[in-house]
Amino acid sequence: MSEDPPGVRVDLERLYYRSLGLYIHLFGLTEAMLRRVLTETVGVDEPTALAIFSGVRADGISSLIRRCYEARNVELPAELSALLQQFAVLNNLRNDLIHHGVDFKSDPPVATNRHSVINLKAVRR
């Protein structure tokens, strides 16, 4: 591991925390947009959707969208399937960042869930 010039890691951490705030903000907006997709998929008005789906988070929203298509015996559109798959990746990253943080001592710094899994096959980096 190479030695960083003084202040580089501090600057990196500051940039990380600013970027994390923006990421969390954009994730919330994306989650709200997915909730709108769910509302349209289910076919209810917004007040009803708020009553039924308040508190449902990203993974639950994605699951409900998929289940609606499955219940109707209709194939999930390819574009929506791809979007939900990518959103799952972003959701896993968000969870790792929020619940496990970043190890700034490693080179390069890494976000991972390795400290909270029993099976090493479940480790994400």
C-alpha cells in the first residue's frame, strides 16, 4: 500500500461524505419514482397508493411490481425488468454504504458487507 500525501485521505473522506449525501437524496427520488410505477401498475389513485404502500421501501416496491405482472400472467417488459435489476444493484450498494460504511484504510477504499455475513459467498465488494 502506497503512502498518501498528507491530507489526501481526509480530502477523499470529505468528498465521499458529500457524494454520499447526494447519492442518498437521488436514491430517495428514484424510490419515489418507482413507487409511482407501482401505483400505475396496480391501477389505483395516488391517495389510495399512499394509504396502501406507505412505508414500502425499494426492494418491496420492486417485488410488488414483479408480483403484479406475475399475478396477471403478463411478462414483465424487458425495459422494466432491466430497470428493476439495476435498481437492486443500487439498493444493495446503498445498504452497504449506510449499514457498513467504507473502509478508508484499504487501498482503494472499499464498501463491503463482509463484516456482517456468515457465508463468504454472500460478501459484496
